[in-house]
Amino acid sequence: MTISRRSLLKHALPLLIAGMLAPLTLRAADAAIPVRIVVTPSQTLGPVIPIWNWFGYDEINYTYLPNGQALLTSLSKMGPTAVHVRTHNMFTSGDGSPALKWGSTGIYREDAQGRPIYDFTIADRIVDTWVKLGIKPLMELGFMPEALSSKPDKYPRNPKPSDMIWFGGAFSYPPKDYQKWGDLCHAWAKHCVERYGRAEVATWHWQPWNEPNYGFWVGTTDEFLKLYDFAADGIRRALPEAMIGGPHTSGGLPDGFAQKFFDHCLKGTNYATGRTGSPLDFIGFHAKGKPQIVDGRALLGLQAQLRDIDQSFAMIARHPGLKDKPIIIGESDPDGGAALIKPELVYRNHPQYASYTAASFLRKSDLATRRQVNLSGAVTWSFQFEHAPWFSGQRQLVTRGIDLPVRHAFRMFDQLRGERIAAQSDRQLSLDEIIAKGVRGQPDIGAFASRDGEKVIVLLWHYHDDNIPGPEADITLTLGQLNGKTAKLCRQHRVDGEHGNPFKTWLAMGSPKAPSAEEIKQLQIAAATTEADSPQLTTEPDSVKMNIKLPRQSVVLLEFTP
């Protein structure tokens, strides 16, 4: 598939420019929404779990290319726990040439007698990059090497960078020999232990395959269970303490498939060992939003994503053998197909992507608390696309090294450390409201707060599924005392139409296909401009108050110190 720049600009820009300018022409009748938010530092709700420190991408060979390395270096500085990365195509045959939704390592082939030949050259280059930066792999074992595929014909050969390689090809089929598949998993795990050390590799997570209930697996459920068993056995032969999990299904945990997988892991006969059960150290599934296309734009579907997460959590909570296991949402995004370029998906360049991310990620923790399950991480399938057009509309954190608004959302999340504290907004939609109706009527104006020592961090968002103009939020925020001390200093960071939004600057330039050095400098400045003037605080006997305005589709971080 060839990226059509002309089509993108023709259909997307008029809508986007209208969306950017419309808030300036709101009718006087569109009065601001009054919002009351109360933050109580003395009321703790447990430790902040940084579920947002997980990222993923299809194009595994971008890992060691210039912009990929730069982004990973930036992400690796998030804390206080390690950043995790999940990618496709670690076992895919090829010479390492990336294409859209594609990558390869050429890790496995066979000689004329059918004996395995392992080549870890490209795979090492990838994992070396992660380990050097302190990044922990969620090591996905897929897809099927050409020499092992039970249907090797029509295997993609060195696709062009603009080719869009979808699932269902020879790399999606079961192995012709399950023992050779298990031995490949063993050889790779053993090699990793020898190269990076047992203590390091024991901190990784291992995942056989991806979305076996979807097009990535052209086989039966029983064949997948057999694939999983042989993979797990191979890994454990190299590293008995390895953390292995699944099934990483699409659409949450579909009842029939998931129940069969869990029953097999807990009490079934293992295909590889003949013993009872198969390793299941964590549970993985995927949950995405379901946008609708309305008048040429994406009407996002937060409802669908939270519903799938909640239903999956409920299934896990009902099962005594699963309830306490760590959960990793292996892909957790507002839509599918990160590499896709469609005019209606260019909201990904806009602050709406940041506000969706804030409204969704922080709700996942609330759903886990409500269902009393153990959520460890949620992978955002959003990275970067080497050599893609500026602001291509693909789901990414940066464009040509320039931070997009959503990248700042993760920077703000990173400041949420220590203990979560009570934060209540009278305009924050409840979990049940969103799962039932989405954010289609009233906007979701919410808050999440933490304290780390004497520092208090408050994250605010103003989100709506529809990226059309709406009234701003006029917020009165009350912050209680912490250890008898009242906040005296406040720093403010914003992502909205005017802050952290290089896309607006690029549009104002006339959407240059090849920005000049001076224009790139202007884009960098626009992307980095997130700090705003500190709001004025009013001190009361046992609290401080402040007023702050949030336009629709914005995220604000407030940092208070005594």
C-alpha cells in the first residue's frame, strides 16, 4: 500500500483546520462548564502502579534505526520502574528490512537435510538496544519462520517500506514440526540467558504468539494450545523461572476461546510434556476502542475499550485459579491498525489523542480495583514510523523526532508517583456511565492525584469522544493540607490547542512536505512548549483553592509543593 500524501491533505486538512479554529468562534451562549474538584492528600488509596510504562510496535527493525533509538532512549528515562516493550516479528523470516506492519530477523532456517540453523544476528541487534537502555522485553514469540511453516508458499520476501503486510500469510500458520518449534524457542531463550545473564532475562515476560483468535493464527484452538505448550516447554528448559503468559487474544478475553485456554493451562494435558497444565504466570489480552466515522471524522469509542477490559477482568475475578495473577493488557488503544493512514484518523496528531489516553489509562486502574484483580501494565501500541511523511496520521508518539501531544500525556503520567490520593470531580463520568454510553453527551472532566513525599501531583483532563468544538471547563480546585502544611507553589503543564501541539504550527505553515531547518526548529519549540503560567492560589484555613480553565480535548498537570 502506497501512502497517498495528496489524499491525506485533500480530505483531512479542511476538517482539521476547522476543528482547530472553531473554538475561537464559539457562540456566547456556549457558557463554560462549572466544575468542582476536591483533592484530599491525607486520604491515600494505595500505591500508584505505573501501568503506562509499556509500549509496542509491529516494525521490530525500527528498534535500532535513528528515530527509533532516539524515542526508546527518551522512553527509557521514565520511572520509577522499568519501561517494557512488546513487538511483533521476532521470529519472522527476512533480511531485517522493515515495512508497514512488518519486520523480520531471519532467526531460523534449515539446511538441505532439514536440520535447524539459528542466526541471532538481527535479533541481537534489537535486544541489545533494549537491554542497553534498561528496557524490559515482553518477548513475543512469533511469527512462524518460513522453513517451519506448514504452508510456506507465498511468504513475503523483502517487502517495500510502503507495503502494508497483513496477517493470514504463511507466517500465520502452525509449524510443520512442533518439536522444532519448541527447540527454536529453547534455543532463543538459552541464547538470551547466555548473552544477557540469567538474572536479567528472569525479569522479562515471555508470550507465545499474538492474537490466536484472530487472523494472526490460521489454525485451530487446539493447535494453538499445542504451540503454546511447546513454546513454554522450550523456554522453561532454558530458564525454569521464566515468566510466561497468554493468550493475548483480540477483543478482551472471548468466553469460549479464553475458557478453553485457561482450563488447559490449569488442568489440561500438556502437549509437550504429558504432564498436567501449562505455565501461566500472567494473563494477557488486548482491548481497543471502536471508532465510528461521522462526517469524515473519527467519533472515538472509549465505551468499547473499557467494556472489553471490564468483562475480561470480571472473567478473571470469577476464576479462583486466575484471580491473583498479574494482568498485562498487551495492546490498549483507541483504534486498530497503528500503521493505517486514513483522513479520519489524523486525530492522532491532535490533543484529542492525549485526552483520550488520560481518560482511558487512568480508568483501567479503577476497573482493576473494582474487580479486585492485579493489573500490572497496559501496552500502548504507538511508537514511530521511520521516514513516514510529517504528521502522517499514523498512531505514533513522535513524527520525525518531534513530540506529538500524546507523548506529553505519558510524560505527565510519569510524574504520578508514590501514593494515589483521593481526587473527586463533580463532572467526571462514572465507569458505568462510560461503559453504557461512552462519552457522547456530556464531556468527561476528571482528575487523578498522587503524593510523593510532600509533593502533590494533580492530573486533569477534559475529554469527549467527538472532536468538535464545545465549551471549556471552568474548574475550581480545592487542595487539602498534607501533614498540616498548605501548598505554596504550583507549576502547570498543559497539552491543548496552544500547548504541546506542533501539529497546529505545521498546519499554520501550510503543511510543508519538507520543512526547512527553521521550520523544524519552530516545530520543536511548539512541541516543547507545555509549561504555562502558575495559577494563583487562594489560601484558606485548611486548604488552598485555585481556578483553572480547560478547553475540550486537553490534559493538565499541576505540581504542588509546600
